[in-house]
Amino acid sequence: MLKAIVVDTPLINKQAITFYEKSGFVKVLGLSEEFYKTWTRMSKPV
């Protein structure tokens, strides 16, 4: 069963991040520091 939708977006893509936030996605914490230097991961329960 699908529990959440997860997307990875480059930090430079501010329009996508804004779109996902307005669509109910939240940033996922707990990934490597190296990942968060250039990307963000967002999740939304379904």
C-alpha cells in the first residue's frame, strides 16, 4: 500500500520547491549532510 509520495528536488529549483510546499509536501529530515548541500527531499502522505 502506498503511504507517501516522495520527491527529490535540486535546491536551485526554487519554483519546484515552492510548488511542492503549496501542494502539502514537507521537507524530510535525517538524510546525509552531503545530500542536503545540493538537494531537498519532500514527502506528502496519501
